[in-house]
Amino acid sequence: MRNILSTLLLSSLFLASAAAANDYPTHPIRMLLPFSAGGGGDTLGRVLAARFSEELKQPVVVENKPGAGGTIGINAVAKSAADGYTITIGGMTTHVLSPSVYRDLPYDPVKDFTSIGAIGTSPIIIIAANDFPANNLAELKKLADSKAEPIQYASWGMGSTGHFCGEVLVHKSHLKLQHVPYKGTTQVVTDVIGGHVSVGIVDIATGLPFVRDGKVKALAVCTRRASSLPDVASYPEQGVDFDRELNWAMYVPAGTPQPIVNKLSTLLEKVLQEPEVVKKLLTLGITARYIAGPTHEKANVEDIAAWKAIAVEAGIQPQ
């Protein structure tokens, strides 16, 4: 009798959850973004929010909550009700690098979230001035080996994805490089063009226009080749033994009912196949590529371990 009652209870809960998913959403959804308004992550979120609003027949209202590398906003999502009415967009810093960068991280990037799915990849590019005497990583290593002091490279800050991409070269390919942290990617590009720093590492959305206009040249892509820069070889193609994707993804708080997760996942996959969305994402340097939530969650666990190993080798200390 007890087993029968348990089975009936589970069945009723499942049916109630399924019914809720069929009705979902019944009121506006909040897309809480951990980025400043106007940036690449914010623009990405607004592109998806607009399409989700149209498909779900409810407003998807964007709310920006930046700060501390995105961890303030992401923590707010983790603490939100797991009912499908709070969703977010996360990137490398918020869900992969954060355990290595922040000592007292207020959320668990794996346990506190359910992935709706990966959205696409956004590689990082290694740039240099046009007159810099190296055109690829092999030539960069040869040049560095010929110098008494390490070649300086700039990224947009300590613990940034750019910083980690630079340290991959130091510890996987033994390049003699020295990190110079900047406050933003635009200043990195400006100082590379002006000859104030030899090499810059920036996100592809920032660097791509300058490469296309011939103002700088790209030496490599971290970590995989970008469709928007098809002629620039990736880390693995240039002999760097490190091959992890740099993904954007959509998340909801852990515990969100599975039927709602499934509904959002199906919609995300559909939207990412639309030519207009694909085109808009490419302008942000993002190659649309949906990966199902469970597969993406497994990759996140592996990515955290891989990048944490780089942090340990590089002596990057959580702040």
C-alpha cells in the first residue's frame, strides 16, 4: 500500500509539473544578465530575449546586474526561485573560470544551475601590430627565445579569459611572455597599434573589426578556429596542447521543473538555427552552436578542471 501511495504521489507530481509546463509561461520572464548594458553579453541576451518573447507570447524582460566579473548577477540568479521565470546568460568567467578567480565564490557554477544549453562559441584572438616581426605562434616563440626578457602581452585584466589564454601559451608551449593587465579590451587594441605593448589578447568581437580593417594582425585564435576569422589558425592547429571551447550558455536555477527546462531548451535550439539570429551573433563574434544542457553541463565540469590546472601552473591566486 505504501509503495502504491508513493507511486501515485510521484505520478501526480509529474502530471502537475507537466501541466505547469504546458501553461508556462503565464507571466513575464526575467532575463537577469550579469553584464553592463551595451556590452557583448548584454547584446547577446537581448537578441535571445526578443525571440523568446515572440515565441513564448510573454515579455522576456532584461535586467542588468553587473559587477565582480559577473558573479554578482549570477549569484542573484542562483538564489532566485526555480520556477522558470528567471533565466540568465553565462560565459567563461561566470561558470568556468570563477572557481579559479574568486576565493569566496557565493555560488557553485555546477550545482546551483541547470543548463538550458550552450548558445555558441566566442574565441579569443592574439593580435599584434602589422610591423611586429611574428605572424604566428611558432614565429612568436622563436622571437621570444631570441630575447633576454619576456615579450609583454596585454589582456583585459587579471583572471580574465584573455589572461588565461596567454598563460596557456606560457605553460603549454613554453613561450617567454609576461602579462600586463589592462582595464578593458579597447585600450589593449589601442596600445598594440601604438606600439606600447607587443602582443594583445582580446575577445573576437573587439578585435575582429581591427583585423578586418588591416589595423592589426591576428597570430592565433584561443582555442578553436573562428568562422569569422577562417584564415587564422587555432591553438591546437599551431601545436598548443590545449583544446577547450569558450562557450556562452543559457541557465536557470537548479531545481527548475524538467518540463520547463525541456521547453526552453527546445526553443533555444530552434532560435539558434534561424539565419537572422545566426547573423546577429556573428556580428558579436559568436558562432551559434547549440549543445544540449546535460552535454554542456558535463563539458563545464571538464572545462573547470582544465582551466584550473592552468591557473595553478600560472600561479593565478583567487582574489
